[in-house]
Amino acid sequence: NNRVAPRMPFFAAAGIYKPHLPLDAPKEYFDAVANLDFRPARVTTPPLHMPPIAWSNWGELRSYKDITALNLPLGPGDYMPTSKAVELRRAHAAVMHYVDDQIGKMVDAVDEAGLAGSTAVVLVSDHGFSLGEHGMWSKFSNFEVATRVPFVFRSPFHRPSRGEQYGAPVSLLDVMPTVCQYLGVQCPADLSGKSLVTVLEGRAPGAHSGSALDDNAPAAFMQYPRKTQTPDSDVPARKLAGVVGYSIRTVDFRYTVWVPFDPVTFQPDFDAYDPVVHGEELYSHVGNDGTNDEAYENTNLALEHAYTSLKDKARARIRRYFEARAGTVAGV
């Protein structure tokens, strides 16, 4: 507060390491959730027809002594004991309670300094976190719970929209173009993201406008590497990544295709893709409003002939998107 004059432009960025592992926080936050009812994830088995490469063995969590002592099997399956799953989910809630307090302190500081009327606050996270859904833990996958993140703008520069949600996918790549437009700053021409000013001002097209597979239709892209065709470990070094899963999330579906990858040139080889060898996934998100992600991505529809055309179009859009950035975007 003492370092910022009310009329002096400023930029401040704060990264909170939690809720990264280990799941620890001051005791008061664990006490706050001690008497709450926590249960395992509702769906703890891998999606039906899921290619094995989509699975993460959550090696980071397995490295902690209490998990190592359980001697759990590797590979797709529901292995975490119920009591340990509940313990982990309770700990995650305690840590999130702690993080929420830290965010509140920063926002309060802006308000108490009298800067709320001239300061935009953007809250995002770098990834999601599996808490036993599909039998997986941590991040390290292309599934919804591992890739969906908080994305909140509190800004005096657009119409009041407290509590409103936009029903179409957006991307963390959109943060910089949005902030630049509000500030009147020229963005670099090669940015991949798009400004969300029209969304924040209520002028964006509806979430279902146009074909979901048109290049301009709302979609978010993500990618995750594997060293080999089998579930290996969470974070292979880039020089070891041999296969990458490229994923597109539109309003109504998620499609992921696993293709060979050259870690030296950062080039995916879509021409060498073989659905039997490498794997593909298609999950319906029709009706998903974000309040019950566990009800989705439980059956891989990629094997159903009725979706052949949709898959082909989705794969083509993924290819256009990532090949346009090949050599400049790492496989992680």
C-alpha cells in the first residue's frame, strides 16, 4: 500500500505455490474442515474404452512416503484405499481454504488502498487437479479435471457482471490480449490468444454460435507428453517425450489425439498417427455447466462409427492449430 501512489500505473503479479504437493497448510485450516463430510470421487474407474496412454500413474504423489507404503499397482485402475482418498481430499480442501485467504488479502489490499476503481484483478491457475476421479491424482493428463482452471476477471473497465459465467471455452492464452486491450497497449502480432473484452462487455456471440469445428468457434487447446505408448510417469523430460496428446475442448465435446513427437524439433507427426497404435479419445460434454464434471468423460466415444466425421474434423483443427506453432511450442 505504501509503495503505490493512487494515480501511478502499476503492475503486480503474485503466484501462490499451493495447492501444489505436498498438501500442507497452517493447522487452523485443517481444523476448519475437520468435521466436514468428505467422500471419495463418485467415479473412480478409468473411462470405458480409454486408451492406456491417456492414463497418468501420478508418480509425484506416489513419491510421498505414506503413498509409497501402500505399494499400489501401476496402470489404469481404481487403487487408492477409501480412507486415504478421503484424507487426501480433506487435505486439499484445507489447502484451498488457505489459498483463498491469501487471495482475499491481496484483493483487500487493492480495495483498502482506494485502487478498486482503477485496477483490474485477474485470477487464474496453471492447471486443474485430479482428486481420485477416474482413479487418477494430481495433474499430468488431458482430462477435464486436470485442465479446467479458475478464470476470473474483476475489472472496473467493463460493465458490472458479478457472478456471470460465459458458457464457451476460453484459454489462459487469452489473458494477455485481454489485458493489453483494456490498457490500450499494442500486443505482439504472434500471440496465440484472443482478447475477451467482448465477452466481459456482454457483446460476444453465444456459446453455441456457428460450427464447433470452425477455426473461429470458441475452443481451448491443450497438450500433454508421454515418453512411450504406455503410461510411464508424470513428467518426462522434454528430450524424452516420444508421444504427445493434443486435445481440443469445445462447448459440447473434448477430442484428444495421441501422435508421435520429435523432442528435438518439437514437431508432432500427424501423418504417422495410427488410432490403433497411438489412441484417440472423444468425450461428450453436452449439458455440462461445470458444476458436475464427474458426470462426463466416463465413456470414450472414439470407437463409435457415428462420430467418424466429427473426429476427422476435430483432428484437422488440432493439426492446423499446433502445426502453425510447431517449433515454437514445446511438447509440455
